[in-house]
Amino acid sequence: MHKVSMTVNGRPVSGEVEGRTLLVDFLRVNLRLTGTHVGCDTSQCGACTVHMDDQPVKACSVLALDAEGADIATIEGMANADGSLSTIQQAFQDYHGLQCGFCTPGMVMAAAALLRETPRPTEAEVREYLDGNICRCTGYHNIVKAIMAASGQEVVPVAAE
Amino acid sequence: MPKDGGIGSSPKRREDIRFLTGTGRYSDDINLHGQAYAHFVRSDVAHGRILSIGTEAAMAMPGVIRVFTARDFEGAGGIPCGWQITSRDGSVMQEPKHPILAEGKVRHVGDPIAVVVAETLAQARDAGEALEIEIEDLPAVIDMRSALAEDAPLVHEDLSSNLCYDWGFVEENREATDRAIREAAHVTTLELVNNRLVANPMEPRVAVGDYAAHSDESTLYTTSQNPHVIRLLMGAFVLNIPEHKLRVVAPDVGGGFGAKIFHYAEEAFCTFAAKALRRPVKWTSSRSEAFMSDAHGRDHVTRIELALDADNNFTALRTETLANMGAYLSTFAPSIPTWLHGTLMAGNYRTPLVYVNVKAVFTNTVPVDAYRGAGRPEATFQLERVIDKAARELGVDPIALRRQNFITEFPYQTPVAVQYDTGDYHATMDKLLEISDHAGFEDRAADSRARGKLRGFGISHYIEACGIAPSNLVGQLGARAGLYESATVRVNATGGLVVMTGSHSHGQGHETTFAQVISDMIGIDADMVEIVHGDTARTPMGMGTYGSRSIAVGGSAMVRAAEKVIAKAKKIAAHLMEAADSDIELADGRFTVAGTDKSVAWGDVTLAAYVPHNYPLEDIEPGLEETAFYDPANFTFPSGAYGCEVELDPDTGEVTVLGFTAADDFGNVINPMIVEGQVHGGLAQGIGQALMENCAYDENGQLISASYMDYAMPRAADLPMFRVDHSCVTPCTHNPLGVKGCGEAGAIGSPPALVNAVLDALHRGGHRVDHIDMPLTPARVWTAMQG
């Protein structure tokens, strides 16, 4: 077992892990931050997406020991300081960008990374960027709308009543 | 205008907050004190005899608590099948035992052989590698036609063949249908494959078993769409645990799409092992494991013949289908190609004679069962493909041919047992053509041609049977379960309500929509209504969520329970206001004596129910809590017109979906935002089936699409923005909300529309291609183009 230390959502944390322990298991099991999910075992689905030193990474593809000293951000740290939803989170709710919620943390983390890189992406850029995040519920339609809206662009409101 | 937050409006989903902040509680998020971890060791061959399982080395590995094999389950039953089909000759289907762990033979890649339970998951996996399992390979049967050959190896040696059943429907129509086809002016024949799919909810399956010695109570946390069904099947048929000693909890569940309906061996194992070891036992499926242990979907091979008279009226329809059951019968498997498929073969059309034959076949593959749509996509695909082919052969417009044969009068008794209560197929077709800008298609096609591309437009018009289902009817058809739904409405003293529903939400947003209905009925804020589901200890016996049944059946049960609550509350209000019960009206959260200004608030009445100082105790009991079980009088019949516009690159065969339009009639709609989301998701799955998804086995039974590297899940860039509409409304006539259900429509209507669009593009390009089997990958399309 090895000791590992990092910053998660602004808080210093440390723990004992095996050499083979993945970052996602360190977050979920050691830290009980179960918002980050595991949906596959081939680094395809993106449900485990977190930010490591401001870069989106799939936490199933990073060894916990490789995150030594890193600054990790997870879905649990995405809300505003007062607990209200961040702009991206709020857009996902406003535009019904989630159904079962399982891919959602990864989607939100991917969206946050995209908007940091490209503040006003086109629809095609959003779709292309989400290549590494699979959703089985929404058909992506409302996820794309939510991200476009979160970037401050005008989108058609949800559902004609 | 719908009332803000009530029926017909789109309030934001209340469940989103926890999902967006990482505070959802999925099964894998549950960790119990002293929990051990189970690792399943599975067969890597499709068919083989187990010669020996050496456990000594594994038992000596660090952290190993115990290794389980079939020998540990000698007293347990097999995983039961919930539906019995009777063959044409009157015999019942062949029903092999489905053991928890393989007994003597392995019958598909992924068949569980042994389970290692250890202190950590890594230790369990390590020890799994150390098991010494000797298997003698046997020849495998993968292809259904080969499986039915005289000399085919038997998947189950105690059965007479690999044929599960040979079903005819409606048998009395057989001769008349044959005759009508012989005498028809025109017959169009099509042979097609409905490709095998994997449901792939993003949350893999999980089971956590727990046992409380002090109360002799077992608890299972599981990723289920129907925890009561699991409790009944596992308790009564597998582990012999009475319901009052067994609790099944399905907390937040990350999608289901059918694959989480069924009772699985891992659930029984973890429940059993927790009691045997006196500590909680957890299993979490990996995605690779999910591909070889979650029930698969579809996998039909069909020949369909459509007969028309000289005026292009449909006169008869005959289909013959081989349906793959896989190696064992999953919970509802036998019903999918029969009652959920044959009964829909009339489609939207006045075809007087329909005959359906289905042969279900055992093969050395993962069991096949319901996947979104379950039988109805298979029916719709055949019908909507053969109609397009007939139109091309006859040189008529496929839309006109459909319209000419549409059913227009309701109720309509089909020749395949079901009676449609309402529908307006011309209306949905009109709406589709309007919002897809069908009129502008030729201009867009010319634009594509100018760029060297081929553009095509394809349609389909589906009908499905939802709101499953009248229990007495399905009982006659072989169901071993009732298909009612339940709800308890518990009103608290201060006026808030808890609705405990037998329906289960795994993405559908019931916590929001069910609260909208109650809010409307009583006239109180939806925030005062809590929706509880997914726990057999908290909800009345209910059958769960599948077959687009939640609002139609579960919602109806809730309405009935709420009506009982309101009726009692009115009596209390009448007493408080010294008026007659019949004069009391409830609106906006106040009870009023009709025609007066006398009123009491909802909260005053609920308080009186629990503090009955001034209360008609001689007439009614204190308290305000009612339960209802609702058994539907009929199925519901959503229908709709779907249109797909594609562009095809003739150099590569690559198909791009440029537009997809859905015009549905779901009856009344509770929450348009959620309904549209359901359609979007269904469309993505249907487009996925038609364009890229395929569960493939090689000839030896190796599953060659067992990860997201090999099984093509639709990604964001594969799909367009959808145009969806649900403004055509013919309310269901037999449930209190007039609702029909919307969960499966998208996956049912979309595959034939897409395939029809691609074939339209090919014909416009001069390629006389009659059919291409799904998925329409570039390789398949390009190959077809080469003639």
C-alpha cells in the first residue's frame, strides 16, 4: 500500500492505495465521493470524467498514485458556493439534459471543460466534443441544447405546451 | 393553458438536483458495514461440459472468504420464467432449468460457473484467476436455422430439440390467409433480420445482499425496474424466502430499457451468500460482464408476405419468424416474439387476414428478452418495410398506399385479437409531412445531387400496445403474473402527501410527473407531494415499470387512490361545515359547500383526520390514507408517423441522418418536456439499431462485440436535432387520465423510417436495392450498391 495525497474540490485529502488503484476508485471508495460513476471498462463512456489540474480526464484511466499532488475537481464541487446550481448544472435542469442521471456527472464535467476551452461552441463543436461521453437516455438533443444555453447562446425553449 | 406545475405543463424535474450535484444514490453507491465482494467467474466458451472446478488454490489466496459453485445451490430452484407459450399442436413450450451457477454444462459465453467472495474486489478477482476450471468443449449452435437442424447439438440435453415452441396466431386464420395470398392480385415478399442488440443502460447492474440474523430478514439492493417482481420470483421460486422476510430495494437506477426487468442469477447469489456468510455481499457488473450477462434484445429472422388486391387494398399478411431465446429462458422472453409481436401485426391497417408463425429457438448465446419496444419494433419493422417494398413494386406513393389502407373507425377490432380504442392516423401523417417540410424535399434532394450525394426520405407509421395489461387477458395468454399496478396515497396531518407507487422510475421522472397529477387533483403545490418508489418495504405490491405502463397503469392506480382520499376528505369537510357530502367541492386546496362562501382548507381537513376531536367517528375512521390497485381494461395504443431524411455518400456508403421527425399521438400528456425527452431517447436507440448497433457472435459463439470498442453506441455526433410533436391527441378511453404511454415509441417507429430513407436514396441514385439488413453500416450499404 502507498500513501497518496491530492486536492479534491479544494480540500486536501490523502489515503492508502494499492499501486493498481484507479483514481475513480479512490474517489468513490476511499473518499466516498460517489457522484463520479463507472459505466464501462474501456475508457469509452465518460461517466467518470473529472478535472485534473483543469483538464478533463477519465478517472478510470488514471492511477490514483498518478494524481499525487494534483488538483482534482468532481461533480460534488461544481455547485456555487451558496449551494445553488452552477450555470451549467442549471442549464441541464432547465433544458431537461438528463434522465436517469448516471452519465450526467461526466457530461457536466465535460461540458465545463468544453466551455472553458471554447466559450461559444457551435452545435457541431458540442457534439464533437462529447464523443467520449455516452448517454443512453436523452439522444443528446437536450444535452446539446443545455450546453449551448449555458454558453449564453439562444436556444429553442424546452417543450411546446 | 395548463395550470403552472399541473397536468400539461413542464415543471423542471425535482430529481435533477441530486443527479446534478452527485448526490444520487445508485446501487453501487451503497456500501454496508462488513461488506464482502463477489466476483463471478464465467464461461469463455459457448458450449462445454464442466469436468472439474479446482478451488483449493483460489481459497488459499489473500482475503478469500469462500468460493461458491453449483453444488452450493442444490436446494435452490432455477431462475424462473414468467410466461408460458403453447405451441400450435397444443403442447406447452420446452422450459429448461436455468440454474444460478452452471450445473454440469456451460451454455453461453458468460454463463457463470463459480463465484469468489473476498474482502476486497481486487482480491476476489485475483482469486478468480486462480480457479482451476476444466471444460470439455462441445460444438455450439449459434445460428437459429442450424440449431433447428435434425442433427444439431442440443443446448439442453434433457429437451427433445432446440425448438422452444412453434406458435401460430391466429391459427383459425391460417388457411384463409394462405388462400388469400394465393389468390391475390399482387404479393410482396421480404426476408429480413431484426438485429440482436444490447440494451446498455449506462449504469451496469449491481446486487448487494444483506442479512439480519436478529430478524431473519434478507435485503437485496438491486438495479431493478420492478423490485416487487424480483422479490416474488426470487423469494418464492429460487431461494424459498417468504415475502415478509425479504425486502428488495431498487434505489436510483441508471436506465433500464428492459434489461433491468428480469430476475438475474447475481441477485439470487448475493442474497443467498449474505445469509450463508452472515455479512453483506456486493457484486457490481463491469461493462464487459454486462455484455455477456444482461439479457439481449431483438434477434428475429423473418419472412413476411403482404397480399394486395387489384386496387392496392391489403387483403392478407403472413409472417414466419425465427426468434432467438438464447441459452435459457429469461423472465419474459417467450412473450416477446408472440403476444407482444403477433398482436401488433395488423399495424395501422385494415388487413382482414393476418397469420403469424413464430418458432423460438435455443442457441448457445446470452438469453434474449425485452428491450425497449419488445416485440413491437420487430412487428413495425416488418410491416413498414414490406409496405414500402410493395409501393415500389406497384409504382405507387408509399404514403398514399398507407393512407389508402389506414384504419379510420374506432374502436377497431383487429384480426389479431386486440381492439384499438382510439387513433387518428391521417392526422399524425399530416403532421409529420408538415413539420418535416416534406414538400421541400425534392429541392433538398437536388441540392444533395449537385454535391454528388444521394438524399432520401423514408417514413413509417407505427402502432404499439402499451399500458400492459389486463391481468385476466394476459393470464389466458400464458402470463404467470398479474399486470395491475398499485399506489398508496398517505396524507399527513399537516396536509402533505406521500404517494407510494408500484411503478419505478429509472430516468422517466415520476417524482415530477406523478406529483403534477396529485397537485392538479387537489389543488395544492406539487412540493407538498412526495413520490416514493423502489422499495418493497415502503410500497404496495406493484409490477413495476416497462412497456410504457407507468402513467397509464401506475398513474391510474394513483388517481384511484387519490380519489378515495378525496372522497373521504369531503366527508370530513362536510362534517366540519355541517353540510351534505354531496355538496362539497374541492378546488385549489379548499373544500367549499357548493353555492355558498363556506369553505375549509385542505390542511384543516387533514388535521381533523388525525386529531379527530370534531369528527364523524360513528361514520368514518380517523386517518387519511388509501390504497388502490388498478387493473387496466385494455392495452393503450399510441401511434405515430415518423420521417427520416438521410444523405448518403455513394463513394463510401456512409449514411448521415440529416433530420428525424416524430409526430406521435400519446393521448393526453402530463409533462410535455419529459414526453419529448422520452421520444428523443427512443429515437436515438432506434437510429442506433438501424445505423450502427449490432451484437455479433462468431460461428463458435464468441461474443465479438463485448465492449464499447466493438459495440457501436450512438454518440452525440451521430445524431441530429430531432423534431418531435405530440399535438395529435386521441385520448385513451379506458383509463382515468386518457393517457397512452410514450416510453418506447421512438425506438419502435424509427428503424423502418431510416431504412426506408436509405433505400429511397439508393433508388434515386439508380441503385435497385430491395433491402439491406440493419445496421446500415457503410460497408453494408456500399456492398449493396455494387449489386
